[in-house]
Amino acid sequence: MNIPQTLEECKSQGEAVLYHLANIGSLTQHEATPLYGIERLGARIFELRKLGFVIETINETGKNRFGHVTPYARYVLRETP
């Protein structure tokens, strides 16, 4: 899979994730849902890793809407195949 240069070139959720990681930067589930309509970002990351992309998972914490501390993952593209 080639990295799309524009969002308009993206034909799948995986391509949209790859576009974002390569051209914009890190991505979380909270960001992926409103931007790309992706409800299962972890599944798209898994598929990209199977294709040979090296994507780092950074574990972070933040407060949810109830004020409770909750963990979440931030993904960063490190290498392309």
C-alpha cells in the first residue's frame, strides 16, 4: 500500500489512517472517529502492521467526560516497508 498524498486519494479507512500518520502526525481513537468515521482504529493499525508499516503505540492517560483518569493509545508511524 502506498501512502496517499491527499485525503481525497484515500479509498479505505486504512489509507486514511496511513495518510494521517504520514502527513499530519500521531492519531488516537478519539481523533479518528470524527475525522474519518473510524470506530476501530486498533484494527486498522493491526492491518497496517501486517503490511509492514512500523507503528509505535504510545500509552497515555487523560480524563474522560466524567473526570476519571482513563488510558488510551496514541499511534505514530515510525517506518514504511
